[in-house]
Amino acid sequence: MQKFQLELHPEKGRLFEFGRHAAKNRKRPGLGKPETFDFLGFMHLCGKTKKGRFLVLRQTVRKRMQAKLRRPIC
């Protein structure tokens, strides 16, 4: 990244726990549910199937959907 003189925004370039074991690992110290993140117009969050297996859920970001629907047709 230095080669192209690029920098990460401090708020957008952080690490957090996400994935199969995130809920279990965060429950021990009392941190609550795993964090979500927005990427490419979708909010990604940890979920479970009916059988209890891990699943990445994706929901459309509300702000982007509303902007798209309000935009006039060409």
C-alpha cells in the first residue's frame, strides 16, 4: 500500500472477531453478540441455521436501498 501511497481510514481499518466461534468467545467476557460490518452494500452478521450450524447472514444496507429507490428513472 505504501508503494501507491494509500492509507487505511482509522475507523474502517480495524480487526474484530467474526465467524463460527465469535459468539462463544465473546460470551465468556460478557461482550455480547459478535459485531456486524457493512461491505459492498450489505450488512454481514453471524447467524445460525435451524440445526444450529454457523451461517453468515447478509442484509441489504437500508440507507443504500432507500437511496436507490428514490433515484429517478433515466
